[in-house]
Amino acid sequence: MISKAENKFQCLPELGVGIIYSQKIKEINFPKGLLDTLEIEPQTLCIRDKNDNLILPKKVFKDLNNLPYNKLVHSIGAPVGGSVKPTEEQLKLIDYCSRLFNSPWITEHLSFNATTSFNTGFFLPPCQTEEGLQVAIENIQILQSKLKKPIAIETGVNYLRCNNKEIEDGNFVAELCKATDCGILLDIHNLFANQLNGRQSIETFIGQIPKDNVVEIHIAGGTELNNLWLDSHSGPIDQRLLDITKEVLPEFKNLKAVTYEVFDSYLPIIGDKVVIKELEKVRNLWESRKVKPISGANTEMPKEVINIQKFNQNYSVKEWENTLANLAIDRSFSGGLKGMAKSNPDRIAMYQSLIKEFRASMIARIYKLTVRYLMLTLGMDAFYVILQDFWSKTPPEQLSYKEAQNFAQYLENKAYKMPWLYRLLRYEVAILNSILRHTTEIVSFDVDPMPMLNALHEGKLPEMIGKSGDYEIEITPDAHDTAQWTAISS
């Protein structure tokens, strides 16, 4: 008998080997036949106007649509793992892009990145209790009712230790599929990280989920830091993960794509040749996906989901989210789940470190000259003190340009006695405004700015300061790459 999921997902087209799209990916000359699909995060390509209204980059979308690849929509704007419901604005964006790019299915994260009070700037694991299950079910059903295309949820990384009040990772996903008949985007690197960090094994996880619901797989490279394996999307795929993936692939009869993830910030470091080499490995996985393994994970799926833990699940979803979110952004707060920080000191510290690294990189990418000036003038330690003070006063933003705007306002309020700081800041804020508003901006200087600008571009302070006088720089939007003002993704 054909299962409901098999009947639903088997008719989807096979999209083969994919990669997460970025401007730098577009510039790589891939060998013919290596890459089939671009997976697009639409939120990373959009900006907002001064009234915080979403602006669709229709020319960017049009140019992207003309590229000779299949397209998949991978949303980062409506995660289903938290109590903050998908917004109408995000639903309209996802729907528009899925129709424009003819995306056969849509994927979203089984995580949360915001509370009702603030953003975390980072995907955090859901509260895996019965209440958390109902929250995620409702969110998935919202996506299904509004988007009218198959929805696949991405299995997330979870750096927290297991506890006896939560549903096991695989069973949590299985119950979501049972309730909503959603698909699964199996991020096997996330599972790999979870296994190495002491959560559920890949074998156990796959043994618990309905395999017919797996329509796509994500695979990536990671790094080890402070005895934890990070889902860093940093380059080459671990050979252990390649072996595991090759072994389990034949279990997924409805698998339609395998997508390689790498953050665009790593692309200049690892180079085009490494990206092409990794895609060749993914291509080999895809071509061997129907070859049954001699041994490996249990391929027998129970007739129904069994052995869901039935402990005293007294976590409320909002209490879980507020506790984890405040701990993750290193923010003092009263109340919360007392045991979370005590049982996870190293894991919480890891979340804090990752979020701070992301926030610092957001600012440095947009205000390159301002940041260099502060570091060269004050030193790294003093600059980090400034960042720490900023972070303690302002919660993270998901979009890098909004994080940068908040940092600029913070510096303006501090009124440091550093004249060149505010000359540089006004200059780089004008560049950002030129991009966001698509306007020409004029920046005035009371000294010749070129000696300072040229020196900072070379990573040093100038030997001589420019002459006093009236100077202006005209900034036009076409002269800058909007890619550096996009969102930071999972």
C-alpha cells in the first residue's frame, strides 16, 4: 500500500544537486552538468525603506530567474518552531518568490529567532514538549494554508544537552509530520553536529522519522571549537559525514535534491576550486542515492510513532523561548527556567559567542572604515568593550543593515571625542542610505578625506592628515554591491 506521504511527495520533480545562492556563488564558473539547482533565501535579497517597509528587488529577482538552473525557495523569515507566528508580510514574500521561481516546494526552519519582545539574530532550538509540538503544528499549518505548496521543515542543530522533559528529536519531527503531513528537509550536518555534541544519533533520528517525507537533504562542512562541533557551513564536508550520508540516502524514496551549504563569507577564503570539489562530492552522493548499502542504519520504519517520552513536561513554550533567548544574547533578566543555564553553561556560552561573532561581522561588513579606524586608534580590547556595551543595550537584528543602523545610533549617542570617527561614520551611513533608498547622497567634509580613506582601505592610519577646506563626496547607489547588506542565515 502506498503511504499518504509517498503519494504526496513522489510526484515532485527531481532537482538534483543544489547550492545556497549568494552573489559570490553567481560569480563561480561551474563545470557543465555539476550544478542543477539554486536554493534561494528571499529575505537575504530584500531591503527595507526608511519606514521599515519591505522592498522587493525585482531586477535582482529577474536576473536570478534567468540563470540556467532550477530554483528552490528556502525561507529564513517564518520559522515554525516558536510562538511568534509567521507574519502576513513574510507570507506574501515567500508566496511571491515561490511562484516567480516556480519552486516545487518551500522549506522553512524548525527553530525560532524571535520572542514577542526582541530578535535573537540566530536560530535557536524549539521547546520540544507537547505544548511546543502544538505551536509548531499550528505554524506549519499556517504556511500550508497560505502558500498552497508542499512545505518541508528543516531539522535544526541543537547545542543544548538533552533533558528528560523533552520529546526526543526524531520523534518530535515525526509527530509534526503525522499531524500536518509536511515534508522534511533533512539537514544531515545538523544531525551530525547533534550526534557529536551528545544528543541523538543520526541512526536513531532516522529510525524515528517517516522516511517517505524526506524530500531534500542539506549537507555542509563544520568546525570544532571548545569541544563542540559547530554547524558553521565553513567549507569541506567531513569524510565521516559523507560516508554516513551515502549509507542512508537509499532509505529516502522521495528524495528530490541534495543541497550544499557554505556561507558566502567563507567563499573568498576557500576559493572556487574547493566549492567545485565539494559539489563534485555531492554529485557523487546524488548519483549513488539508489544503491542500497550493505549495512547501516535500521531501514525498518515502525508502523506508527512509538516511545515518545512521557515525562512531566512542565516547560511552557514562552518561558523556554524567553529563557533561552535572553541567555543566548547574554542579557540579564529575572525569572525563567532556572536549570537551563546551570545544566548547559558551556552550550550557552557557545550560543553567546556565535551570536556576538555574527553581530560583529554584520557591523564590520557595512562600516568597514569606521571599524578599522576604531580598532587602529583604540586597539582591539577597547573596541571590544564598545561592542560589549552596545550588545548589552541593544538586542540583535536578523538583518545586517538594521544591526548597523542601531550601532550608528549608539555611537552618535556616545559622542566620543574622536572627530574622524563621526566623519567616517557619516560617510558610511550615507553609503548605506544610498543603497536602501536608491538615492544619490552627498557627504561634506571639513578636511580632505582622501588620505584617511585611502589609508584605511589599506588597513592602516594615514601618515599625514588632509588639508582643511570644503570637500564633498557624491555617492550613487549603482556604485555599490547590495549583497553586503543582506541577512545572516542558518
